[in-house]
Amino acid sequence: MNRIGPFPINKTHEGDCLDLIPQLPDESIHIVVTSPPYWGQRHSEGIGIEKDPRDYLRFLTQAFVEVLPKLRPEGILWINPQFTSSFG
């Protein structure tokens, strides 16, 4: 079976992205597509429940900084950012 690092290809892998991303070899990914949860999404147990939107943005920034070296030179990263209309 073909793999990217420890991960079989064409399979979904669930876990904390900050734990999974470091396991990927550098320059091994062609495309990343992500749609992070809305900030202020209070029914969630993960990202988006931060009290301060700056904490939400810090987490997203950290995740993207971690994933960038994993992209191939011609790779692309698509982000569909989502914010609620009330930051309060």
C-alpha cells in the first residue's frame, strides 16, 4: 500500500492536526484544503470555542506554519476562513 510517511494514501486520518502534521515528510503534499470551524461555535469541543478570537487566530496560524514545509514546491493551500459576525 502506498503511504505518505506513516499514513496510507486515500484514507481519512483523524486526530489533532498539531500531532499529525509533524509525521508528514517535508515537501510530500500536493494540496491542502481546509475549512476551519467558525470562531464562536460554542457547541464544539475543539477549535472555535476560544473566548478571544486572537487565540483562535493563533491556533490557525500555528497549524498553517506547521503545514507549509510539508507542501511540495508547487503545492497549494486553500483556506476557507469562517468567522461569526459577533466578536463579543
